[in-house]
Amino acid sequence: MSYQNQPSSSQLPSQQEEQTNLSNPRFVRSREWLRSRTGRVLIPLVALFVGIAIGSEAIFLYGLTGEGQLVNVSSSVKGNIVVEADKAFLTQLVTKNLHDSGMPGQIENVTVDLSHGNQMTVKGDDVLSVLGIGVTKHFTFVIQPYVSSCVLKIHIVHADFSSIPVTRFAQSLESQVNQQLQKMPEGLPGGFQYCITGVRTDPAGMFVTYSATPS
């Protein structure tokens, strides 16, 4: 009788690796933990937190590359006089400038919110009449006050009507307001040359710092 060659009973590498892993107590414990109720709950939670962290970083990076650029403002400011414009006065001033800006319709419900630093947010409604039908468009302006060559100026970081950006109007309004700000305010004592050296905002209002030099 002739015997045919029988295939060897040696195991494949994948089978050997699996048996090695199964014989490893640490691997067995990890596998059992992953299959346990605690593992099934914690693993999705960890994945959720990682996703939130990645999403937050993406939002932060998007904010740094947004449509508007902030003006670099010096944090150390010295001066002899500090003038405060409170929130109520700023609201009236902004409302007047919006009326004079050539915006069509009636400007209503204007609010000014100031943040710590050098930024304010202006919101309101522009009420139009189209074929006898009232149409309301909500607008938002993000404004940054700053100082350049002893003069207070503003920069409109963002402007939109009903969430639609309006770049040209923002540039026109910014230029109009900056022309008005060229004039020094009345009521300061005579005999001095005044220079605006800094501006800051907080929720209560806007504070402008002047230096005074005898003329």
C-alpha cells in the first residue's frame, strides 16, 4: 500500500497569534472589560469628548480666519483725562449715525452691547415698506474702536442684514463715522493741545483717554 503525503498539522500565523493573545492574561482582561457594561458605556463617551475637543479646535481656528480683521491696539495707555461715554449715550449716538447713513426704511430697536477690551456689538431692525407691506430686516454690526495719530476711529469688523454680509455699506458707514470723529469734543479746558492716547470698552460704556500738553 502506498501512503500519500499528508499536509502538516502546523497552524497558520494568524491562528498562532490569536492563540498567543488568548493566552495573554492582560489581553483577556482587556477584552472582557471592553465587552462589559462599563466598557460599552465609557468607550462611546470617550469618543464623544474627543469629537467635542476636535470640533472646538476647528471653531477656534475658523474664528481666527474669519471675514473681519481686528486692529492691533496697545494695552498700555497713559493720559491726563479719561472721558466716559455710557451705554445709553452710545446707543443714541449710534442710532443717529444709522439714521444719517442713508439706510432705507425706519431704524428701530437699536441696542449696543459692549465687551471688556475694545469691541461693541450693535443690533437693530430696519423696517421697510414694499408695496404697502412692512418688511423688517435685522442688522448686526461688530465695531472695534481704536486710536490712530491722536484721533479716535472705528473699524467695522462685521456687518450683515438678515445674516447677509454687507461689505460696501460697512465701509461707507465706517468712513462717515471716522470723519465725524476727526473733531475734538467741546468742553475741554483751553490752553492745551489734546491727544487721544487710548480707548477701551466694558459693559458699562466706552472710556477715552486724553493726554494734555500746554500750548
